Amino acid sequence: MMRNYLKHYINGEWVDSTGSETEVVVNPATEEVIGNISLGTKEDLDKAVQAARDAFPAFSQTTKEERVEMLENIAKEYENRKDEIIETITDELGSPLEISEKVHFMMGYNHFSQAAESLKKFSFTEDHGGHTRVKESIGVSGLITPWNFPTNQTSTKIASAFAAGSPVILKPAEQTPFAAIILAEIFDKVGVPKGAFNLVNGSGSVIGDGISSHPGIDFVSFTGSGATGEKIMKNASETIKKVALELGGKSPLVILDDANVEDAAKAAVSHIATNSGQVCSAATRTLIPSSMKEEFEQAMKKALEDFPVGDPREGNYVGPLVSKKQWDTVQSYIEKGMEEGATLLVGGSGKPEGLDLGYYTKPTIFTDVDNQMVIAQEEIFGPVMTVITYDTVEEAIQISNDTIYGLAGYVYGKDPETLRKVASSIRAGRVKVNDAEADFSSPFGGFKQSGIGREWGDFGIEEYLEVKTILGYPS
Ligand code: NAP
Ligand code: MG
């Protein structure tokens, strides 16, 4: 099916682009063109910003109850579009149908319903005796999102902004624009006030850059690479715009010596298999006790067999990478790892056997990795694991923190005291102990160069608010 979506959604309407440039969207599993989008212009962006500014006075004054109802209606309508959302993400990202449902579809749904729940409990006015604190919508927000989670990152930002009464302009990634089109249709259907949601498709260098430097935008929330995050922060500084950045990581998974080897190996391997390793919070450095080396490596090799690579429509667990560009990047890191002298336990460069069409890559595990190697320091964003050995828990903690990143950390084992010690020593915004379940009310974001700010739940709502102090507020 060809999807030709050449319009932007501005001020409650689908409108033609003021420019004529378009870009093709490719299915990474088939390398076929599956549609086209318009590459918006600065003029399109200006129109969207004006619409959002016009919407601001009324939208920011809607009641909490009105916004809770709106978010609940969005969650319901999102559920009505379930099959289409799953199909679309599988087509544009190459994500296996099961992952498109259980991960991508569900994360978007959870963010909208969680925002409604968090908003119900959120207090916008607090009496502190000598003063009253009022939290008000920050103004107009610009949202720039990457391709790896087409509904997760868009939904968490939009849900939080709507909860806070902030009108938005969204620029999704060019590689995966179609899930965002469905979101726009959902907001249109449930009657999100005109101008509160605007979608402008286009390139990072025109629309993304335009958002971060626009004087009519008060706040930019970005998820993507560190290099782009840096540009956005520089641009935003010219108008003293607040920025929130979610920039990825090189997260450690510390396996303790009392861990069940099979379970821990499976947990490790799932990090590089899920979404083909294109996950900002994935553990990509597995730290194992030296004494466990042989046994653990064999267990990982075996565990990987349960994550077959292939056609995302045929029940495989690992689909292709999103694009030829991403495939090339991942290949160069695999080659780099071999050059650096790491041991290739499984995988390697090139395409998996029998998968010549599509941007498939072999899930790859490097052992005997030194944490100073490039493959242990840089975010690869593909199914590549580095395995590092340690002798003491102190050393494991030191290696875990020897990185510019701090998005996530993981610890696997039994002794409660050691689990607590490692969990509290990892310098990262999110640490998961064993197979703890997801919690959408929990803050998500990074320490160090993994970013600035927190998304999800009440922390997500806070990002789109300004705090006002009122002295002598008549009660
Ligand atoms: P990227 O360039 O940072 O793209 C993310 C978003 O930013 C896209 O919407 C992109 O637009 C936009 N953008 C690009 N240049 C911009 C600019 N100058 N100003 C404002 N916005 C701009 O990331 P990528 O090139 O797709 O991926 C490169 C690497 O980033 C990956 O290999 C991975 O390591 C990392 N990454 C991290 C995450 C994460 O979740 N933290 C997500 C994706 C990628 P276009 O769609 O037009 O490019
Ligand atoms: Mg890009």
C-alpha cells in the first residue's frame, strides 16, 4: 500500500505544504518505497507556530478535568486504531508485528492513559504559608522525535504537553513519519482544540533547526543523537529557550556471581535483540564475573538462538535496521570491534545468511572487550553486545560508570545487599533490578551526556510547566 501524505496538520486542518519538495519513505525489510511525505518549509513552520500561539490563551486555561477527559478520549481512539498503528510501524520501521504491538503500540497507549492518571493527581496550586506556588503552561512547545520508537517518544511528549496545557508543533523523523500521521488523525477525531496540535513534516536541518531557533517557541523537547542535541541546545540558547534532551546511552548490565546464568544470559541477549538493538536505554555492555566467563558466554550464544532474525511479518524476533545509513553505521562498528582486538563470539559483519534484501544485520556479541574500546564507549544502535569481565563488585561499578552516558543501568543477581549497592552506585537515570516490570508513572531520562530533563508521568508534565510564586495571594 502506498501512503502519500503530502499535507501538514496545522491549526486543526490538513494543509498543503508551501514548498514542493518531497521525500520517499522506505520499508527497511523490503527496501521498497512505501510512500512520500512533504518536506516542510520555514513558512509552514511559521504558520504552525502562529496557530499554536493563537491556541495558547484558551488551551492553557482549560480545566484539569477537561484535559483529563481529552487524554482519556485520545487513549480510547488510539486503541481503536490499534491494527493500523501496528501495521504502520512494522512497515516504516521494520519492527516485527509482535514487537510493534507489545512494545510500540502499548507504550504509546500507556503514555496517554498514564498522563490522564498523573494529571488527576497533579496539583497546579500549592499553598506554602508565606507564598503560593502556581504551575502554569510553559507556552508553545516544539517536539523533535527520532525513528526508533515512532509512537513512544511522540506520545510521551504530546501527552505531557497536553496535560500541562501546552500547544505543540511536532516534527517526527523522516524515516518513520506515518505513525505520527495516525496520531494527528486521532487528535482531530477526538476534538483536540485547533492549533493545540500541529504536525509539520520535514528535514532536521530545516524544520528541526527551525523549531530550536524559533522565537515563537518557548520549549523544545528532543530525543535523538547527542550531536543533534548539541546543535539544538546551541540554537535554543539564542532565545533562552528551555530544552529537554533524551540522547541515548551505553548502559551497563551487571551480572552478579550468584545470578542464574541461563536467565541472566537471556536477559542480556534480549537487549540487543529487541527492536534490533535500536533502543536508547538498551544494555550494550554486559559485565560478568571473570569466574563465570566460559559458562556465561556459552549461555549467551545459546540464548541468542531464541531470537531469530528475518521478515518482521513472519514471526521473527529481530527485524532489519531502519535504514541503509543505520546498517552502514552498525557494520562499521562491527568492523571496528574486530580491529580493536575484541573476540567475536557470534555474528560479525555482513548480512545474515539468506537475507540479502532488507537492512538485516547479524546479532553480534563481542567478548574480551576492554571498556576503553570504541565499541564499549560509543552508542552503536544496533544488535551489538560487548561483554566485559570484572573481578570485584567495586570494579564492576567503576566500569559501569566509566562512560560519558548515564541513561540506564541493569543489575542481575540474588543477594539483596549487593543488588542495592550496585543499583544505587550506577550513575544513571533509571536502574532496573532483575526482571522488574515497567512502570509508566516513573521518571525517564538521563544523567551526564544522556540528556537533560525527565519524561513520563508527573515528571513529564512538569517539563511543560513554569513555576510562578505569588506573594500575598488572597485565599
Ligand atoms: P538524529 O539526527 O539525532 O535525528 C533525530 C531527530 O532530530 C530527527 O527528527 C531528525 O530529523 C532531527 N534532526 C536532525 N538534525 C537536526 C537539527 N540540526 N536540528 C534539529 N533537529 C534535527 O538521529 P539519527 O541521524 O536519526 O540517528 C543517528 C544516531 O543517533 C543513531 O545511530 C543513534 O546512535 C542515535 N539515536 C538515538 C536515539 C535515542 O532514542 N536517544 C534515537 C535515534 C537515534 P530527520 O528525521 O530529518 O533526520
Ligand atoms: Mg537524521
